[in-house]
Amino acid sequence: MSLLPTTRRGADAPVSMRLGPQPGEVIDRRRTIPFTWNGEDHRAFPGDTIASALAAAGVRVFSRSYKYHRPRGLLTADYLDPGAFFQVGDEPNVRGAHRLVEPGMEVSSQNTWPSLKYDVKAVNQLAGRFLATGFYYKTFIKPEPLWPLYEKVLRRFVHAGAITPDPGEAFYDHRHAHPDVLVAGGGPAGMAAALAAARAGASVMLVEENHQLGGHLRWGDAADLAALGELRAQVAAETGIEVLTDSVVTGRYDDNWVGIAQRNLPGVAERLIKARAGTLVVAPGLIERPYVFAGNDLPGVMLSTAVRRLVNLYAVRPGQRAVVMSANPEGDLAVADLERAGVEVAAVLDARERRGVVRAHGRGGLRAVETNEGRRIEADLLVTATGWTAPTSLLNQSGDRPVYEPTAARFRPDPARMPDNVLAAGEIVGDATVEAIVEHADAVGREAARRAGRGGPAVTIPSLAPRPHPELFTAGTGGFVDLCEDVSAKDITTAVAEGYDSVELVKRYTTVTMGPTQGKLETVNAVALVAAATGKSIAETGTTTWRPVYAPVTLGALAGRPHEPVRHSPMQPWHDRHGATPLVAGQWIRPEHYGDPAAEVRAVRTGVGIIDVTPIGKLDLRGPDVPKLLNLLYVNKWSKLGLGRVRYGVMCAEDGVVMDDGVTGRLGEDHYLMSTTSSGAATVWEWVENWLQTAHPDWQVHVTPVTTAYASINIAGPRSRELLGRLTDVDLSADAFGYMNVRQGSVAGVDDCVLWRIGFTGELSYEIHVPASYGLHVWEQLMARGADLGVTPFGVEAQRILRLEKGHFIVAQDTDGLTQGYTAGIDGLIKLDKDDFVGLPELRWQRERDEHAHLVGVRPLDGSIVPPEASQILDSSGGIAGRITSSRMSPTLGRSIGLAQIDRELAAVGTRVTVRLPDGRDITVEITDAVHVDPEGERQRV
Amino acid sequence: MMLLPCPWCGPRNATEFRYVGEAGPRPDPASTTPEEWRRYLFMHANPCGPVKETWYHRAGCRRYLAVERDTATNEVRSAVDSATGVAR
Amino acid sequence: MSDTTPLARGPVAVATPVVRDGWELDARVATGPLTLSDESPLAKVHVRAPFDGASRAALGVGLGRTARGDLGTGDVLVVGSGPGEWLVLGAPGTASALRASIEQRLARTGEFTTVLDLTHGRALLRLTGPTAARVLAGVCAIDFSDAVTPDGAALRTSLAAVVTDVVRDDRSGVPSYLLHVERSSGQYLADALLDAGRGSGLEMTGFRGLG
Amino acid sequence: MSSNNGHGGHSRYSAWSLVRHGLTPKSGWPRAWREHDLESSYDAVIIGGGVHGLATAYYLARDHGMRKVAVLDKAYIGSGGSGRNTAILRSNYLTPEGVRFYDRSVKLYEHLAADLNYNVMFSQRGHLTLAHNDSSLRTMHWRTEVNKLQGVDSSVIGPDEIKKLVPYLDTSADTRYPILGALYHPPGGIVRHDAVVWGYARGADAHGVHIHQQTEVTGIDVSHGRVTGVQTNRGPISTPVVLNATAGWATLISDMAGVSMPVQTFPLQAAVTEPVRPFLDTVVVSGTLHVYVSQTDRGELVFGASVDPFASYSMRGSLEFTEGIAGHVLELMPALHRMKLLRQWAGLCDMTPDYSPIMGPTPVEGFYVDVGWGTYGFKAGPVSGEAMAATLASGKPPEIISAFGLDRFTDGRLVGEKGAAAVGH
């Protein structure tokens, strides 16, 4: 299926449009490399872009346009070329006039739907008349049900590259850099600025979007090439300059944080460099601006720079018979290039003398040019040189607002609005000879180094101003303003007439400048048309916001290597070896269970189990003022915690909402160990430091996070004392080491362990904290020495069941972002008579108001039904009265149990309420005490 | 990326810090009224311009900093240690 | 009571295990110039004290710098790791003595101080080689040029999204960085560094010690 | 009920009228809204020409007969959050009051094109909120159950069904953020945001509302506890009713009336890629990864995230936002690595402590607020306009917004959306 008419004659035929060797050519004629274009074999020279190779082969039509399916050829013959977006293998939207041909590349044209089998002309005809501005807003309104169908068709009309679900791997990377001076743009100005800065002692990064340094010198005459050779040699010899070609500065952000997409690294698809630049020198040169006239999108209509690139860099003859409209010396040089390339120049229309083109004629390609003097000239190439656009994006992002210079017909930077750490050099500032540009840039480079702190005297930067240039935007005959988006001049004037009369509204209404060329070719023409339509000046009309990114960058490069930290306990290798199902809990990877959580629960209730609880947050607290701190942080009282004692506490935020809970034990006179929830560990630590540093800097307390300094193991079950007793020198007898006490000693030969006797599971249990390097050793010893006791490792799921049987809530599961202390049922803990604690006033008012929901136990009347968590509790009128927050089948009780938050009216024990299950069934559950197993707590106190 | 001039560590990327928020005095919990307390909890000056706020240098010195920043430009005018007043 | 000798393990998985002084170490020896090693067995003592008082004088170094010396247990590296925070590194097995010795020295100042043995609570990696800074530039925003981060510099920052103490501690003129993180992040950080250094030939090597 | 009658002087949009205009090139379309001199007094002044302000004006003029209504915008209409959001609509909120409110909004959106005679291209392509851990999966169940009880179509689906809806998602179990399930909300989708603004502007204009662009409010006149007028860069206006509908700038406007706000302004960033052929029909959201993705009819992927980490009025945007969004998108859909980011931008969000709006009267009589819209204001445009129009006309907020009053922050009766809406697009 070939959509595109080409004049290609087969892969091995002579390349018809290729010229003889050119002085500045970048191709290597010693060998050729094969590639395919729409399935047909082609060859290119190394150094050829896809587009230059195709143009050399006589291809003239490269794509079909976005909206109207008009044939499109080359316009700029560089990265921006809107006619040369290709699919290369599984990569969409490849810039065909920039990307170098690689061996075996499979290139195809985009925007080829509907295929030629459909009548594209019909679409075109309809388009020209009716697909005008605002088309979609004004149609498909009624009947409403049809819009989704229309939309499906519209989506099939999207003409762009395609991605595949299984593309090949590609390596992307990140790097940080800290150049004193970062130069964006490697033309003569950029090179000169980089050299001057480096010679002043600055470290310099020089970034050039093209494959070689040199800017417009590359396609210049002998003198230009000589100057280029000299500059390149100097840059190469200067060790203080890092040169990045085929790389582009994508954006300038706060404090000179600059993004660079680097594409010239072997084996790396694209790398994002994040540079903190001392001084940013913006030297991107100028972009040649297209001229707007009827037929301006025909293949064969090109910019003067496109022609000069094709001839001089790639030795490609751009056409056979040309008309040139020139308003500037660069355009005149294009005439010379064309003549040298053997193109017949049928006419030169000097726009400085008000001669110009008004219409281009042709079907599928240019045939004739109509001038403003009424001449009709046969030609297959029309070259325009009608002005320049200064790509001021990086300056806008730096806070500058470029000003419009009517005499030069372009915007230029306003030095007064540029921050100190940003300078501009080269043609973006003004026009001059290469020597003068270099002299100006040399001063800018020295000043950039000085501003980056490299010393030296203040530099006087010579003046550089744009030279006069006629204002040439449109011939007034129609044509396209935005070739990416197929936005016509008429679309713009229509939009203004309909009331979308500012440049930002026009942009949004017509989508002008919103395509992949990002407005670089289109913005100024669009502004000029809006200005004309509104009767305002271009300066009054202003320009649209130039947003980052300056050039498109792959998601792969932006993402870089994945840096998603994960944390492991020292026992994780054991868990992995023993079939643990991993659970991702924040950064932690934990064992969810080892196969049968219910069996794990039963083992704990009847024998002994051990669980790895290393992620539990642990803070080492030292100092005489720790009791004051604890009294402030927890809702309960801490002044009288005895040595060797452990106490449970709850923390609320200042709004009274339950924030975290855990136990704190007193290990020494001024030494405490606090535990927090696993997920809350980091938050609580920062919160504690906040209170200490901002509210009570006078308190003597040192807080050290020791969460993973210890491997933490909970040994739970009626036989836990027996098991641990085999491994420790601590006296575990009930009298010597009672419930809610802490001891220090050795376990399995490891000194400095901390042992807590606490009971989250409701069983006799010891939580031991072992210096982390020995965690695996102690765990393995517990398993080995407890084999005869049937010691069973249990995971997070069994622990959840055990705690639910025991009625312990989990913060952020049984509570939520608005659950205050009294709702959580910690009434007995909250001491409103304390002078102060975090959240005290709100809790006082919550109790006074006495309207809050309650956290209660629930049991379905049918104990075989486990209502899924989040099932809603309904009141008698069908409204929401609460929800199930935790729900499990209890292996111990042989029935389902749960916790729920419920309105106070329905919270009394014994109340029966309706629960709506996700499948739509309603069941009845009874409110119970939160504690389902061993409400007296006898088992944990033995 | 905004640079925040840490009084201890020098200028660092803003991503090293946690933004805590506007700094304001805490009413006395013993005598406060709901209006006053909830103003403390919820109300913000939220100016478009200079504001005094607290930042925490999470990935650096782990100190809370009293920062004056212009919210229109993100320019940081000063940053000192909250507890000690140490400035760079 | 236990009848087996406790075995300490570092945070980074070991390819070729060998036991020395109660630690499981990696017997691998890298051949290239750019290496990463797990130095977690080194004694790591954490000190808190007023940032500008007599304790600072006793420790001999302030924020952001390192000093080598002897605090009563042999050679140690004292790192000014934070405001009022120090990290003292010593030979494996010396942690208890080092902690006691520092505690004793600081007690004389009368200042409010805390000395903690965090040997088992932190991971310590060492990245060494002429291009070590280039590896770090892949995972860290800090400027590691000699002018900004010379030998003897210490700072805390984010490495591959993990908060890390970075200590420039060159070995015989070759750039070398000690990287000190929470223990549970040690494996992750080692993996991230090996990934960042894969184009530069970074290899794991065995424990090297402080000397 | 139709808005036809309001379109005096307007030309109705339809395929037929388009053909007519296409065949007779000279008959241009009339202005969608007109320019007016600033009058010295209005019955009501609405500050903020976004979807909220314009919708309020539209319903005020259409349903409540208030004709002398002015909408003021300091730039062009839709220049704030209305033109900067990612245009996602949904009603799968967590609280009954939230669900009811946003459901009304979705219903209004469903008929908005016909109502306004302006195609806003509401595409109800379905909305997926992914859960990567059991706590977020629990929240998805919670939202689903509340939604169903309010008659809103939501359900929790598993990885296999997710994969069928979005084949590009990596639903394998061994990823760093495995996809355990998702809240699936078929009525959710995307809309053409600018079209909503323009449609309301055109409709309001047709009902006699004056839309004043480039008109910046510099002061609000308050006398004896009530509003008497506003000062602007184009001169003073006397009015007994002022509505603050300025989103990110809400505090600055309320300050002019002496009303304190529990609001902080945070930038919210978004980005768009180059177009590729459509492959993503549903909207995909991951709260854990702080990202949401949809594909427009033009083929671009639109990305959003949660608000920036610190308060600011700067809309410059950041590189780290694009890094984060790209990293998280590739976690979800690794095949997209070759797609190129084309443009990023930022808007300003007025965040409240409970992730719910502030709507209704203030202590200053005649001064009303419709603010606190955080990251979810666009979704609520139509229903907010309807409710605020009723409020302005009667002085009393209707039942549907009774939970959202300013006084809830002094009463301590916050709305419970915080859990669900942190990245609730």
C-alpha cells in the first residue's frame, strides 16, 4: 500500500537529485546504508537524515496533513519540518529531517488514514469548505446519543504515529551537572560564548540541537566554513567545554535549573541532564518564518534555509525550476546556492522592493507561482525568505517578556527583564557579521563566567541590534498558518470575528501553535493575523506564552532509571526461602503469610508463633525532658512511667484526629524507646522533631530513629515464654517480667536486645528487638530451638486477624482522616485534665458535643458471612449510618467478626443493624464489644 | 527547581525539603475558644507575596527552618534555624 | 541459653560468603578501578551534642568536615554529619568501647549529649574510583567536583531517593565516598549505584575496612 | 426547557447552519459573546470568568431572571483553572454529600451541549482509579458502596477486567506497584474544557449578561457589614451582590472584603504529549502514583498529578513534575517510553483543609464565595453555577451545597473527602 506518489526509481537506480560533492556536506559518500520507506528499499549515505535521503531519491511528498489530508513536502528541512514526521519502527513522530538514517530503519509515512483506497479528495473538498474553525463546537450537538458515535469516527481520524503494546527495550538515563556556564545553542555565538567563558576559568556545557556545531555557518560559503572550522577547532581544544550535540535544552526552571535532552550517546535512547547552571547563555539563533499565502503548503514550497541545508549539507537538489521570494541577504544567498546546484532560477522576487508571491498553484506539488505583479511562473520550487522568528522560549521561562520590534519584524529579548543569571547572545539579540556576532558573544561569555563567580572585571557587552527587515507575514490570499494543525489564515480571522479576539483565545479555539512544532514556525504569523483582524498592533496583541518544554522529550528520558526505594528486614531472605507471599506495604516488602493464615492464627492461639515486625517504627529518646515530650505527644499521662515499664499511647493531631499509636518503654533513667506504626514511622519522627525544634527548643531531648537498628520479632502464644526462655538470659517468670514491662538482655547469644512484654495479639507475647545484623541469626535460632514446640512463622494477615479478634484498631484502617479520639473508643486513655497535649481542645469539644460516631465490634447474625470491608451500614430509612472497617473470619471463634464505625444512636451493644453487601444483599449484624476474644485479657497476662 | 538556602547545608534543591506551611502562634489549649483554635488550625494568610513559613530539611540537616519566601516568585529571602536562629 | 555463635550479616547480599570476626563478608575482589564495597561491619557511633560547644572541640571537627584521629580505641574517622550530630567510624568490633570512650570524654563537657552505637542500624557503602563522582552524578543532585566537595567533605543529601550521609574520604589520592544510610535501604542503594555505574564498569568488591 | 429563546441576535449552531455558512462564505458567524462598556451598577457582579463564574451568570440570568449581571475577568475568559485543568469528569466521590453534588454535575454535563447549543464534547468513556495496595483497594470499595447507595454507577474490578479495558496497563503481579484492582466508574470521562467556558459565555451573553474581560478587581466596597460595590481597573461598579469565583486567587479577593479564608494556593501542573493514534479509551488514575492519564480525540495524552508540594502563586511549572509524571506513567504503562512530552503548564488551586469547596454566604452580607475548589473545580462547574445562582438570587444556599458552608470551619464539621480526593481526578 503506497499512499505517496514518488518519483523514486528503485533502490539501486541512480539517485536523481543528489549533487556532486559540496564543500560543507555532512554525508559520507564512501558507503551507503539500507533502509525502507513505506516498505520499499532505499539507501542513504551515512550522515543523511531520513528526509535528505528521500529527497535525494526524488521523493517529494512525505506525508498527508493532519486535518485535510493535503500532500506535504519539505518546508524547513530541519528538526521542525512539519511535513517530515515519520513512523520509524515502533517509534512514532520521528523528526525525519533531523533523524539520521540508520541501517535497517523501517520508515513509514504517518497520517495515512483513510488510505488511498478511500476517496481522499472528497474529504479534502468537504474539509476546505466545512471543517473550518469551530466546526466541532457547532455540530454533533443533537441528537445527544449520537455524539459518542461521532466521536468514535473522529478518533479514527487522528493522524499520528502509532505505538505498540510491546515495543523494544530502550535505555534511558539521568545525570546531574553543575556547569558554571551553560550555553544553549552551538552556532557561532554559542561557540564563541563558550570559548570566552571557558578561557575565563568557567566550566562550560555547550548544547547544540543539531548533529554538529556551527549553526548557519554549516551551510554558508567558503568564508563561513573557514570561520566554522576555526571555531570548532578552538572548542575542541578547550578542555573546559563539554560539548553535547544532538542535544537540546528543554526548559529553564527556577534558579537556573535547566533540563537537557541528550541524544548523542551510544546505547542510550535519550538521557535527561539536569543542570544547575551558574549562568545560562541563550544563543539559539533564529528560526526562519514561513510566509502565508494561498497554496503555501504545496510540496515544493520551501524556506530559504531549507534549500540551503539541502544543497550544502546533503548535496540534494531541491527542485528543477525555482522562484525565490527574498527579503533578506540570506534569501539572496539561497539564489546563489540554487544556481550553483543547477536549479534554474526562473525569477527572483525581491520583497524589499515589494515584489512577492500571492499564490502557489499545483495539485500534489507546486506547478506555478503567481506574483503580486500578476505574473504566473511555472516552477516546481518556490523559496521564501521573508523573515525570522527569535525562539525566545528559554528567556520567557526566565521571566523575560520579549518586545516586538516592528522595524525588524521580530520579537527580541528585553534585557531589562532578564534575571542576572541569564544572558542572550547571537542573532536572537541582533544581526551582524560573523565577526561582530562572535565579538558580542565573546563578551557575553566572559560576563557569564564573571556572573558565575569566576571573577574578572565587569564586561562591557557591545551593542547588537536587529537590522531592519520588512514586515512580511501574509500575502492576504489565505493559506496555512499552522501546517501541523492545518489551521488556515481564514480560520484565524474567523475566530476573531466570532469573539475569540485575543491571541490566547484564538490559540485555544483554532489550535494554532498547539502542534508538535510548538509554535516555533507559527506563533508570529498567528499574532500578526490576530493583530490585523482586531486592528491592533502586533506589540499590543502580544504573543502566546512559550511554555516548556522547548523541544519534545521522551517519557523514557524524563523518567530515567526507576528510583523507587524498597526496604527489607534482615530476615527477608529467610521469608523468601520459606514461601512467604510478599506484601508491598509502603516501601517495605513484608511476608503477608506463609500459605495458610488461619493455621498461623491457630498456632499462635494454641502454641507459639513468631512474626517479623521489623518495620514497626522505633525512636530512641534520651534526655531529662522526655516525660514532658511524651505528655505533649500522647493523649494519656506519662509522668509516672517507672523504670522497666511499658505503656500504650495514642497520638492525635491538633484537630483531634487519631494519628498514630504504639507503646513506649522506659529503659533507663533518661532513656526511652518509643514504637510507632510501621506506616507512621517517618511521619511521627518528623512530627516529634517539629514539636521539639519549633515549640520547645529548650527541652533536653535527643531523638534518634532506630527502626532498622533493630530487627523486631514478636513471639506470641501460650508457649512463647518457654521458647524464648531457651534463648535468653532474662528472667521471664511472670513475677520477674510482668505484662507491660521491658527488659534488656541477650537473646541467642546476642547482647543489647530489648524485650517488651506486650500483647497486640492478645496472647502471652514478647516483642524482642535485636541489633539488626543479628536478626536472621536470632530468627533462625527461634525456629530451630522451637521446633519441638511447633513454632510457626506467621505473617501480616494472621496478625491482622489476631488483633481483630482482640479488638485492637489499626490507624488509617479503622480510623480515617476525620476520626477523632473519642470515636476511636480510647475514652479511658484521653486525659482532658492534662495542662496540654496535642489536640486537647478539639477532644474536649468532641466529648462535650457527644455526637460522634463510635468504633464498635460487629458480628453478622449468620457467622458464615464475612461482609467485605467498606460494606455500608444502613439506618432504618436506608441512609448511611456507618461502615465495616475490618472484617475477617475468626479461626478462633469459627465465625465472622468485625469492627465498624457507626453513628452513636446505633452504637449500643446488642443493637441490630442492616449491612448492605457489595453484591446487593442486606444482612443483619449485631453490635458487640470491640474485643471478640478473651475480653478480660487473661491470656496475655499469664 | 527552586533552591532553598539552608542555613546549615547551603543552597539545596527544594525537593530535599518538606514544606510545613505558614508559621503562626499556637493558642493556649487551656483557655482557647473554638473560633481561635480553628483559626489556628484552618485559616491561612495565603498572600501573593512574602510569607513566613516553616520548612523541614528532610534529606539534609533534618532541622526545621523559618523561611521567608515570596509566593509570587518563589524567591527565598531568608532561612534560619527555627530552634537556634542560626543563619548562614 | 544459646549454643551457637551469633553471626552478623551486613545489609547487602553477599556473593561469596566468608566469615571473619563474627561477620559474614564478601570474598569477592574486584579487578577494575571503580568499586563498591559494603563497609557495614565498621563500628558506627552516633553522637548528639550542642553544635558549637565543648563537645565539638572534643570531637575535633564541625559540620560538613571529617577528621581522622583516636578517641581511645584506635584510628577512627570522625564525621561532622549534621548540626550537633557526629558519626564516628572505627574498626569492626570496637563499637562498645568507642561508645563508652566518647561518652566519657563528652561527660567532662557538662553538655547535654547522647552517644549511640548504631553499628547494626545503618548500612555503610564505599564507592571508590577515578570516576566515582560520575556515578554519583547519576543519582544525586550535589556537585561532586573537587572545588565544591573536596576530600574530607561531609554532607547529607538524597541519593537515588534515599537520605544518605556522603563522606568524601579518598584512598591514596583516588576519590572515594562513604555512603551511610538506614540499614534497610542498604541493598536498594547498592543496587541503584551498581545500575548507575554499569556504563562505567562499577563492580562490587569485598570489605576493605577503614585504613 | 430550552435556551433557544435566549439567543436573540445569535445564530444557532447546527450541522445545517454550518453547511449554510460554508456555502456562503461571506455570511460570517456572529460573535459568540459581545463586548460592552462597563456600567456603573449591576444587580450582581461575579468575579472570575471561569466555568464557575460564567455558569453562575448563565443560570442567574436564565432561571432567576436577573439580567443586569456582570462577569469580570482580569485576563480572558477561561484563562484560569478552567482552561488549565485536565478536563476529567466523574462523580465517584467518597461522602454522600460529595457524590450527590458531583452526580448532579455529571447529569448537567450530559445535556450541556444541547442546553447551550455548543458541543462541549463530553465523552463518557469510563474512569478507572487503580489500587496498588490493600488500603487503597479498601477505599475503592468504600467509594463504590457509597456511590451505589447514591445511585451512581461504580464498581471494583480486578486486574483481568482492567487489562481488557486498558491493554497497555502492566497488570502483572511483580511490579513495584502491582495493580490489585480498580474503582471503575463508567459515567466518568473527559470534556473539552474551553468549550464549556465558551458555551456558558455564549449562553450567558444571550441572556443579557455582560462579560468583561481584561477587567481586574482592585477593591471591594463594604459598608456597615454589607457589600456596596467593587473597584476595577476600568472604574467602580456599585452592586449589592458580589460572588468570588476566582479559585487560586480566592484569598486575595476575599481579603478585599475582609473575609478570612481557610484556603491555600498551590500550583497544579499538567502536561501533554505529541499525538499518537488512539489506544487509551478510559481515564486512568493512580492515587498511589499521583498520576492521571487520558487521551484526547486529537490523540494527545494528557497527564496530571497532585498539587505541587508547596504553596505558591507561580505558574512556571517544574522539571521534577515532568520527571515524576513520566516515571509514574511508565510504571503503569511501560510501552509508552518512546512517546514525547510536548508541553507542560500549571494552574492555581485553592486547597481547603477537607478537600471540599466553600460555597455560600460569608460574614459580609452580599459577599458570597464559590471557592476552595482545589483540584476538582472543573467537574463541578455546572452544578456550582446552578447552586450559586440560586444562592445569589435568594440569599440562601440550596440543600445540595449545605454541607459546604464557610462556617463549617469554625464549627469543626469538616467534610470527609480528604481521604479520597488527595489525587482524586
